[in-house]
Amino acid sequence: MHERPQQRPHQHGGSQARIDYGRRPMLVFWETTRACPVVCRHCRASALLQALPGELSTAEGFDLIDQVAGFGRPYPILVLTGGDCLMRPDLFELVQHAVDLGIPTALSPAVTPLLDAAMIARIADSGVRAVSISLDGATPATHEGVRNIPHHFEDTVAAIRAFTAAGVSVQVNTTVMQENLHELADVAAIVQDAGADVWEVFFLVQVGRGTVANPVSPADHEDVCHLLWDASQYGFIVRTVEAPFFRRVVNQRRDGGPAPTSDTYQGLSRRLVELLGPARQQPSAHTAATRDGKGIVFVAYDGQVHPAGFLPLELGSVREHPLAELYQDDETLRRIRAADFSGRCGRCEWADLCGGSRARAFAATGDPLAEDPACPWEPVPAAV
């Protein structure tokens, strides 16, 4: 095992409970199936209309859920995703098993004709804690340009409202791309108006069908992070995926750091205030020091384990090794958790709190320990 790099005199860690992410993850994502009727242009999984051979069976799914419980209390959150998890005929058997064990369980369904009023009511009655719904634009043209289904924007907003009306906590997922960059303030307004509890913003990693999507520049990433800080003051929680540098921005803004002067940020900021008025609540921006392989683990449809859904580095199969063993003992994950990085990420004073996107580093270089090319931050030289 590599030793943890020597801490610098000023390492930023945020204020959070101490959780040993070397022993247990906070989140276990299980890609229950690759089947999905929506052909999203940026899909991580390159999902298909029918299930692929080799999916974990119901019995194997029960065993996986038992292994999640085996990490001990407080149990990791189990997120049943896909593809479209509603395409699993045994989905509610799996949910029931997890709920019976006391595991906090969330679903990530696609918005399709399967997600009708009866299905929403069934999910609300199942014991599921939360659902995530993807909304990739503030207009039908933008959202449907990504989702490739007519009327999908209207159906998506309706689904968010229906879940909130049914008492289910809703997380709205939005992937940042060139196509929707200038609509993000408008998306924030929809999140608030529809009653969602969480806005989780994904920063594109070019894997799966995401290789043909249009990522934004590092400077735009920085501007978006500052907008998200602003948006977190309007009554919903803001989180990011594959943008751990958001935590740096949050800490800088909390300490009185300046907002950007760029045209992109200034335009988005003005639009946010125009739509929602002046900020009126304390910021609610999550800054837990997790990253791919540190507090997060992903189990693919066939039982292969990866550090995260966007990091297709195979650690082994739950059909052959216990999930806890794969998570705790893998050497690359140990180095990720130790912030043992190269390049700017290895020199950065924010390495422990942030650490950069390991998935993006891998997609760009083939090395999950390399620097994150989407982050514009230049590390402060270490004191001699």
C-alpha cells in the first residue's frame, strides 16, 4: 500500500463527520440492467432496448444487497440504476429486500410510458427514499435534443411534480454540455418550482455515448461551479458528479472569495436572480470529500465492480469476490483514497477535499491517478 502523501500546512477538508471511506462507501450504485428505451446522446452506459446477457439474477441481486448491509451501520445508500431500472421485472422484489434490511434505497428510473401514475404510486409505497430524474435543458428543444424523444421535456417535468406530490424526495440530474450551458439558471428555476429537493449536476465525462457530446471548457466548468453555489441559496441542495472541484469553489465562496467576472458567469448569475429573486437562504452545497473509489463504488449489470459508473476500471466481479474485499483492498482505490495523484492534482492544496475527477483523468489519459484536465486551478506552491 502506498503511504498517504505528507499533508501540507494548509489542507482544506470542510466540516463533515469523519467517515472511514477506506472501510465503507457512502453510495453503492447497482446498474441493475443496461436495458432502456431512451437513447440519450450522452449515455454513460450506451444503454440498449433489451437486457444484455449476464445480468445478475434475482438471487444474485439479493446476495449483493446482503453484502451492502454487510458494510454495517450506517448502511451505504443503495442506488438502483440502469439503463432503466424499471425494465427489471424483479425490481420491487429487490427494493423490498433492501428496505427490509433497513438499507436506504433510491431509484433512478427513466421517463418513459412505464413511469405512469400507477408506477409512481407503487414507488411511493415501496419504501424507496428518493428517486432521480434527468432534466438536461430548460426548453423542449434542448432537453429533447439530448433525449431524442418528442414531448419528453413535458413528461419529465410532470414526473418530477408527480413524485413530489406523492411525498417522494426527488433529485433532478442535469448533465452540463455546450448545448445547455446558458440554460442552467433556467433549469435551477424549474428545479425549485417543481419542488425537487436536490439538484445534482453532472460534468460530462466522455465515456459511452458521451464521447460524441460537447463538453465545456475548464473556464466554463469554473463558472458553472460558481453558479451552483449561488443556486444552492434557493431552497434545494446542490451536488455535483465528476466535478469535485466544486468543493473548492464552495469553500472559497464561504470564505468570502470573489465570484468570476466572466461574461458566462455574469450572464447566468443575472438570469438566476431575474428568475428567482435575490438569494434568501443559507447555501446548501454538499462538500463531502468523496470521489470515484472513495466513498463511491459501482456494480455493473453483470456483477463487475468499478470505482464509479463513469470510470470503467474493472476491479473484479461480485460473482467471485465479496464487494467489501474489492472495495477495501484494491491497490488503485487505496491510492485514490490516499490522494496519491500525479500532475496538478498531486500538488494541489485541495487534493484531499477535491482530488479531481478520476473518471475524467482516466478517459483523457488512461491513468486514473492523473490530473483532471477539466479543472483550471493552479496549485499554490508548497512551502519549503
